[in-house]
Amino acid sequence: MISRHADPPHALQHLLTLEGLPRAQLEALLERAQHYADVREDRSVLAGSAVCTLFFEPSTRTRMSFQLAAQRLGAEVLNFDASTSSTSKGESARDTLRTIEAMGVRGFIVRHQHDGAVAALAEAAGPATALINAGDGRSAHPTQGLLDMLTLRQAKGEDFSCLKVLIVGDVRHSRVARSDLHALRTVGTGELRVCAPQALLPEDATLEGCTVSHDLDAALEGVDAVMLLRLQRERMQEGLVGSLHDYHRDYGLTSARLRRAAADAVVLHPGPVNRGVEVTDEVADGAQSLILRQVGNGVAARMAVLEALLGSR
């Protein structure tokens, strides 16, 4: 049974990745996220504080859910847009951070196109400042990993050891896949499968412990959850994917294919969804799809993280 009144996790300095996060701390964040999924808001938690969404890359779901999460905890939110800021005049990300810090802001939610950029900003930040990685390069997207685990827990229970989970798509370039894999390993998932074209598989240790396949029909057999990844269309320009039609034929999730999974299998996707490429309308909008629940859980998971990092400051 998921606790409805879990205490906040012990304070973290930053949340840059889920890799190496102790299981107890990850599960405490999930418990607290479930609490906020139930109660929806507590404006006393961050009352009188300010957070800044420092985004150097476009975003819809992540930015808006962080903004809503901060507001539901009572914080004032500053939205930074790189395209209309002094970065267009040559100001560095570090100087931008320190400038906003000087205004009294102590919480920063940072999205950046380069690997390791958020960790570098965390090193430059003052000791009372907390940074949350909202996605950097292909490295990590820790709050997406948390909201995906929360969604799976709600659907399948707290014991991940009995689950077979399949990740499908462009793992090579996906920060979501990396954070999901970090989290799934940490919570002790029974079996991890990955299915993708060879050109979209990573060459590092990302897939350690996973069963890797290029045959989606075979990979789907008996799985409890299918986690789809967005096909980044620029990969076609790089010659990594022949065509959208070919990708959908070989790796698109259809109703017929989904029947190979367990009867109560669930489908997740971080969005935005390329309908007719990664998944058909029938599956994306069907009873087994948790895609919209993921979006809603994003607010609760990010509330838990904001509280853990800033609630005691």
C-alpha cells in the first residue's frame, strides 16, 4: 500500500541525475509525489521563496509542470527564455545564473542542450542554491524518471521485482531512457528489455543488465509495461533511420502488437508523441495508455523534488 502521508525526504543539495541515488531516497521521493498526487497543493511549503525556470532549450510539459508545481507549493516563479534574454547578447549561462541568484532566487530548474551543463552550473552556484536538472543533452532527465516510476507504481504496485519492462526506440540519444533505466535498476525491476534499430542503440554502458533486441514482436512477449521513446526526426537527416514509414513498420506499437504483451500491460510515452510513428492513435488513446496520467504525475513528482531541495531553506 502506498503511504498517503509520507514525510518529506531528507534534504538534497541538487538533483542532477538519478544514477547513484540511494533506493531509500528515491522511494521517499515517490512516496511524497504520491502524497501530492492526492492532496494537489500545499502553499505553505515554499511560501515567500522564488524559483526560476532557466531553460536554454524549448519545452512544453516540463516547463509548465514545474511552474505549476512551484505555484502549488506557494513559490513565486520566474520564467527565463534564452531567446529573449541577455544570452543572445553573449552572456554565459554561468553569469545568467549568478545574476538571478543575486536577486535572491535560490531554486533553479535548468534545461540545457549540452551534456553536463547543469552539473557545471551547480558547481558555480552558491552554497544555498539548489539546481534541478530538467534535461541536459542526452545525459539525464531525473524528474521524468521519477514521474515514470510513480506512474508505474500506481498501475502495478510497489514491487518492481516481478515486472518485465520494455523500452522501445531511440535510446542512444535519449536522456529519458537513461533516467528511466537508472530508476528501474534502483527499484529492483525484475527484467529490463530494450528494442531499437542498431543505429539507435548506445555504445556505452547504458544498457548494462538489459536484454537487447531488434525484433519488437519478440521483445513484447509477456511484458508488463512498454515505455516508448520519441523518434527524434533529426536522426533521419543523419541517416540513422531510413524513413518514418519503415520505423513504424518495424518499431511502431499497434494494437495487434500490444496483444503480445501481458493482458494488463500498460503503455507510457514521455511526449511529444509522433502518432503513426512510435504508436498508433488506437494505442495512444486506448485503455492501456498511461500517457496523460504521466503528464499529471509530472506535477506531483516535481512538487516532491522542489520540497526536498527547497522546503527547508
